[in-house]
Amino acid sequence: MYNYKNIILGIILNSVIFCAQFSKKGVLTLGSIAGNDAPQQWSKYQSNISYIPTISFKQNILTQSFFDLEWGYRLQLDFSGDSLYKTIQKTYRGWARYSNEKLEARLGLQKIIFGPTQILRPLSWFDSFDLKNPTNETNGVQALRLKWFSLNNSSLWTWLIRNDSDKTSYGGRYEFLLSIGEIGLTIHSDPKNNHQIIGQPGISIDEAHKRVAIDYRYDGIIGLWNESAVIRSETSQIRISTLGADYTLPILNGLLIMAESMHTSNKINEKNEIKNYTAFMASMPAGMTHFGMYVSQIDWSDNKVYHYLRWSSTFDNYSLNWIFSLNPKRNQYDVGKNILPKSIAGFGANIQFMFIYHH
């Protein structure tokens, strides 16, 4: 005999799905790149095809509350010359959410991103967002995230994150608004002893640790922001801080200029490794369709300079993106060549084209 509770649950779920608002979308990306610093015995030409179909349901429950689901899947093929060298087939997003005017609860594979920095990002803890990537894609994490909203423009986040080693990390964040700007306070505890990268550019850590951070943003004639984080484990203490500013010059449609400077300190036992980075960005729209961006990034400690130039033309459902970059070559890195990525992007001089279609 069937359990009556399961029957009732099935009726409710079928009713919700039947009455829900259903939508579907997808992103198709075709990319090709040519460079002068390919890995040995690899082609100087690479290409990729990526498609992320996404479906979603939304069901209003009361006047100011709703329940929704989203699921997306990544299919990607990477080619070196005419040879397939990498295939990616995995879930891109898969979460369920309940939301009302005071609470948002989301469970599943989702994006968690916060902090005001643009390029040099101490608080890039759970995402892979890159300002230079025209797709705006980022990795997600398996998590339960709760977010409470108050009437005084503040919000409280809490999360539980399940990692690849089936251990659960946890943390929270409090954001509030003052007359002098927006402030965020963040904590996180990670029991995992496996290797991981924290921040962008990344700092490695191989053991369980705790993180504490504060960030601030002021929007006035000049935008100002700061992110600072401390990560402590049994054998190391990492300090990361970024200071940034931007200003729009009244040139043509408005020339936005931005600069960030990052200082990192990685103390392991009695050894302290200090690094400094600077990033500069200039961007400007040209009419309603075209957009140009230039980014220069300097690693002062390792004496490396990276240049990036992009011209994008965006239409109703698609965009055309030309990217030129000049980077250090592989032999300028003090690691084995087999450890470095096989991608041409990020090494030497290269030119790249990306076609991005949304439906």
C-alpha cells in the first residue's frame, strides 16, 4: 500500500510544476585563438565550442514570496589544431530557492560572489569570475546559503559549503550601509587539508584554516574601495589587501579609468613571502553597440607585465569579441613546463575571437 504522505507530496509537486512559470535559455560560445608561445609539440592555434542550456521554474506562493528552480549543464570541447584534447561535461548550475521580502534560502550548485574589487580580488573565495572574460561565467559551489534582509539596508548571509572531499565549510557575511559608504564583514572556516587557491591572483594553502575579511566601498565623484583579508592555519598566516579607485572622464561617451593595488604577505613558519600587484583599466562605450576595454596588470615581485585589449560589439542576441593580449612567456615562470596550463591564452602574444550567442 502506498504511503499517503508520498501521494500527497507527489500531488503537490505536480501541481506546483504544472502551475509554475517555465523558462529556458542557453549560451553558445565559439572561440578561437592563435599565439606564439604554445606548449612544445602543440599547435599554435586552439579553438573551443561551449554550450550551456538552462531551464528554470518559478512558482509564486504568496504576494511577496516565491519558489524557483534552476538547472544548467556545460558541454565544452577544446581543440588544439584539429585534435580534441579536452572535453567538459558537467552541471553548471543546479539549485532550488525560496524567497520573500526578508529571506532568501538557496540550496544546490550556485554562485556565491561578493566584494567590491574588480581585478585584484582578495575576496574571490568561491568564484572564478574574471572581468576580462566576455562570457561573465564563473564556477559554482555546492552550498546552502541563507540571506536575511532588514529595513535599514543591511543583510546577513550564512552558508554551508560541501567540497570535493565531502567536508563541510561554513561562514557568514554582514553587509550594511552608512553615510560614508558600504561595509562588509566576512568570516569563513574550512576544515579541508587539500590544496586550494584563495583570491585573484591566487595564494596557495594546503591545510585547514580560518578566514576573516572586511571590505568597504564609497561611491562619489571618485569611487573608492578596499578589501582586506587574513587567513590563518596552524603553520601559516596570509594577509591580502587591495585598494582601488575609479573615475569617469567626460570624454565622448565617458571614459572610465580604474586602478587597483594589492599587497600580499604569506608567512609560513619563519619565512615571509611578500608580493605586490597593480592593475589599471580603461573602458569606454562607442554608441549603443560597441565597447572597448584595456587592462594592464603588473606583478612587481616577479617582474611580470600583462596587457589585455578587447573590442566588443553587442547586438540583440549575440556579441562579437576581438581580444589581443601580451603576456610573459612560459620560460619566464619558475615552475616546470608540464605544470603550466596547455592553453595558449595567458602566455606570450596572442589574438582571440569569441562569438557569444544567447537564446
